[in-house]
Amino acid sequence: MGPFKRLWLKLKEYVTAIMIGVIQKKNFPFILVAGFLFTLTFIILSSNSPREELLIYKDINEHNVDTKPLDRRKVEEWWALRNSSGPGFYSKLGEILFLNMPEPKINSTKKYQILVWKHGSVIENRHLKQYSDQRIDPFQFCSVNNCNITYKDTDLKTADIVIFHLHRTKSKDELPKERNADQIWAFLTDESPYHTFLNSGVKLKDFNGIFNWSMSYRMDTDIPVPYGRTVLRAGPTNPQNSKLLLSKRRDVLVAILGSNCGGQNHRWQYVHELEKYITVHIYGGCSSSTKKCPGHFRADCPAINDYLFYLSFENSNCDEYITEKLWWNAFNKNSIPIVMGSSPSTYKKILPVNSFINVDDFANPRALAQYLLRLNTTGEFKRYHDWRNDFEVLNEHGYFQSRSYHYCRICEALNYNSKESKVYKDLEKFWSVKRDCHPPWNTWNDG
């Protein structure tokens, strides 16, 4: 803490003590003098003092976090929510990943071939290299290891599954003209329905009746590949949790990292409106200052480790679209995510109990700012870490050299999922902006 900050805190505490003393003695002339001193001190110092700093009463190192186990009923309600979707919602692999169902016995001698059509070399930087210079074993941490990966068109006849990366697909004409009748064709997308295709001229309905399986971040897909997962904690909590916030700054509370300065949900308009009421440090390409961070998914941004709150604002308000902005930039850095993107119900189903703050719960950015300042003043922010006693979160997206499970999940699905014949005849009933996405925050009150 710098000398100016210490001076401000000491002066405020000193003047406050004087006022309390004279009020208790009912010495009204001194009350007027003390009030004048307090007002003068505020005028001189507040112009240079960060707004949040007015709410700090102790040195940062005096603040600790003692997490407490959640009410068991809250955990049980969360688990019931996970199980409330009804039969057929989850694939067998989905049941294993999200409902903690046991892995079935498999034929270990059976071998499967995975063909990534046309764009395998494009996505391997993330999923087979983790943005490094070395190719990793994608099945190293997988429950199965009886698959091989190919990008060769000539393997079309022998592959057990063909993966089509929709974001890179330029037209239906890219797909093979012939197919093996016993082969599974699956579409892959890691993007929201707004950005399924890079080429805006391609329509999802053009692919009706083609794909057998789906592969995306959503829980109801045949091959779920979420950016992260919440699981119930198997053992005792990490004792270091009680020291989580010793390194968190208390003068500036909020940060965001961004290189895409747009978004269908008008997220940056929200950020700039929020800045009117609380300081927000913006890192990356969308920063107007010198707060830059290296790389784009290749390198981490350690600077954002220091903040109590992180704005996990997605580029689209679509169900279950919850990316590394939350799993890595907030949870992995022990920050409290402030979320915009998915619907409130899916956030509650996917994330740990009481682990996040949703902009949908506030009338406007000003109300959110007031709430954050209050949490900082009272120390109530600590309760947003209680979930760590009961839950764990797993990063599974391949960014920042974290593990990628995409190829593992394909292999697991081939081993575990039902092979019963299935075709997506109307894709827009399963995946579309109309079905899955919601209006921007600043149209809430539009007629």
C-alpha cells in the first residue's frame, strides 16, 4: 500500500474517531469543528483517491478467507437440478461427465478410427499441441485409449466417425459425396449459434438429415466438450483456500480481458456504463490504456490474478455458452465471476452453488457497482468462495496450455454411447439463435 493510501486511511480514521468522541459527549461545538475537518479532508483527498479505496478499513494482508461448507440442502438442490432434465437428455457419455455415472465395461481389443474432415490441422494447435510446439498424447488422461486420429481424405471408407468442424466449413459442398452406411458423422462447434459458421452465407438447415451425432459445449450433445465442468468434491478442501485472497487488491476490484471489442449482447456498452460507478481495469486489445497481455490463448495474463471480481462476459447471450472467460480467467484465478451470456437457469445448473454474480439480477450497471462496493466494504464477498469446500471446477478447453479433452471425448463416446441409428433431421430445432439465444442486456425494458 502506497504512502498516499496510508495517509488517506489514517486521516479518515483519525477524523472519524474525533467525531465519534464528541458525539458521545454531546459537545456540539466540537461536532461542528470535527464535521468541518472531515469535509475538508474529503475534498482535498478524494479527487485523487480511487472510489473503492474509500471503503477500505484495514491493510490488505489482514484480510483472510475462511470458507465454510455450504448448507447440504443447497448441494442436494443443485444435484437434483442436474438430474431434472428427464430421460434421453444426456448421452451415455453425458451421464458419466455430468451425473457421475460409472463408466461401462468396454471391449478393450476394439480399435476406432477418428477422421477430422478437411480442418484437422487447423484445430490441432489447440487440441493436440495446447498452443505449444510439441504434440501431446490426447488420450493421456482419458478413460480409454483405443482410438487413432487421421486427417487423410483417403481414410473416409475406414473411419468409424467423421468429425465436421462447422465453424471452418464454407459450404455443404465440402462434405464427401459418399459415405459408409455404418459410419457416424458428427458436427463440431465450440461457438455460440450466432457464430456457428465463419461464412455467414452458410445455413445450418442445409445440413439437415446428414449428421448422426452432435459435439459441442452443451450438456445434451452426443459428445459433450464443455470449456469447463463442475464436479462434486471427492475429498477435503485444499487448506490453501483460507489464504485465497491475500494477494487480491482492494483498491480496484474489477477486471476484464478482451481482444474482441464487439458482441451480440452489447457487453462492452455494459462495461463502459459500469465504469461510471466503479473502476474497471481493462486488459488486452480492448484496453484504451497500456494494460496489455501477451498472446491470444497461447499465453496467460497473470495481471488479472489480482482482482476480487472478473467480468466473464461472453460475446453472445446463448444457453450454456460459458467459455474460458469464466473457467480460466475467473475460477482458475480464484476470482469471483460476474457473468453475462447464458441464461440464469443454466448458470445455476452448470456452476457451483453461490459461486458467481449474474448481471441479470441487477436493474442496471449502477446497481451492480453498488453491490460490489458493499461486498468489499463488509467482507461479504467471502461467501462466494464457500463452494470450494463442496465442489471442484475443471478446465478442459486447451487454452493457456491447459488440457484439452476433445479427442478423448470422441473416443469415449465411441466406446460408451449407444450405436442405435440416429439422424438430426431438423438441426435448427436442436441448435439455433431462435432456440438458444436471448436479447442484449440493454433491451430488457424495450417494448
